[in-house]
Amino acid sequence: MADDEQARAYTPPPVWTWQKESGGRFARINRPIAGATHERALPVGRHPLQLYSLATPNGVKVTVLLEELLALGHAGAEYDAWLVRINEGEQFGSGFVAINPNSKIPALVDRSGAEPVRIFESGAILLYLAEKFGGAFVPPAGERARAECLSWLFWQMGAAPFLGGGFGHFYAYAPEKIEYAIDRYAMETKRQLDVLDRRLAEVPYLAGDDYTIADIAVWPWYGTLAKGQLYGAGEFLQVHEYTNVVRWTDEIARRPAVRRGRKVNRTWGDPSSQLHERHDASDFETKTQDKLQGSAP
């Protein structure tokens, strides 16, 4: 073993203790305990549905579904989307922790009933909203397509941590490039893309013939990856080879509700693609960052 490799060798102690930041992009907000770090009440808008989020892949799932529900004519799906700046630790405010003890976006409060209902974890939010609005974008109970829909929905919940927390972290965010970690998670990410590609060679959408919450859950992660837009890893992973995933990705990206939903709570990219907060359908026409910057004195 080379001297520099020996210097980096690490033997775990009998008991792990938190002594210093781990380094990397998110080191400042990582810690080994749960709970609030500061007092901060959450704002509440005029709609029954209050979303607290950021346009990461997990956040985009929910705003896309809400916009799809509105496009179907479900007026009760009108919502306020409040920005949670996770890089600044806003998810550890007392108000946010009260609705999601896990301090992760997205989190939703449904105030349409006698008592507010909190829902956290993106998959739970998708299923809750689909069932709340008459089974929209989820097949009926007992049908084969529902089993496929839920299987792919939960596949995404289990698979994405290998993509985001595994490959994405070590390839893009870790303070040093570790060959073993990158190779391990690149291999798993490509295997997952192959799983999707083989399924989408058989059917138009993950559950079969119809677009469902399974597609809405998977698309923000793997669709973005398949277009080379996630972690700047398109060439590295040769994502263009997964032609069925690319076809599916492009088809979903053309949906008007998807185009709207991916803008909500977005704070990066072209100013026209950023709608920091959404409180009315007209905000897409008047309050994207290009419009706000253009109207500034």
C-alpha cells in the first residue's frame, strides 16, 4: 500500500462519536440527532393544502402531482407552496419539525378538514393526494395495474437513496473522490437504469398503459439523470444508452402540468424556470424570477 493510501486508512473505533463536520457540500447541516435547532413558525396561506418544500427531485414529485390534479379540474388541489431552504437549515425550524419529525422536504399539511392533517415522505404524500382526489393517477384497488403502480412507487423510495445519497454524494458532493465508493454506486445506478429500461421496453408507463403516481415519483430522479442533468454525470454513466428511459422521460417532460410543477420552489437555473413560491395559478405568468427581475427598479 502506498504511503498516501496508508495515511488515508481508517479503522473504526469501538464507539463512534461526533467530533467534527464530515466535510462536503452539506456538512454544515448534517448532525446525528433529530429535533429542532431553532424556533420558526411556518407560514400559512389561503388554500387548504400547504406545501413546504424545495424543487429537489423529491419536492418536484409533489408539485407535479398537484399541477396534474388541477389540470384534471380538481379545484380542491389548489395549494400554497412555501420555500424551505435546506442548505440554510430551515428544515430544522420548530414549525417544520412539527409536521415532519424527520426534517426532510417535502412536507404537506391538509387543512381542509376539522383538524389539520400532516403528511411527510414524498411517496406518502403522492398516495394521500391521489386517494383524496378520487383515485386520480392511481389504478383502482384490486387491479393488476395498481399492484404495478405501488410496486414501482416503492421501488423508487428504496432505490433513490443509492442514487442520491450514494452515487450523487460521492461523485458530486464528497470532499474527496473515493474510487471504491464511486465505482460501487455507479454500478448500482447503472443497474437501476437498466431495470427501468427493461420495464419501459415492455410498456409505455411503469404501471402499464397509463401514467400514474409511479411515473410522477420516478421521473424527477431518473428522468433528470437520463437527460444528463443530475450531478453532471450524463457522460460518466453513458445515460443515452438507456433509450427506453429517454423516450419515457421526454414524453413526461412535455406534459404542461409537469412543466409547471418543476418550476415551483426552484431557486437555480434559468430565471424563467424559477417560481420560488406558488400561491395562485397566475404566479406562473407573473412571478417567475425573470418577471420579478424584469420589474425591479
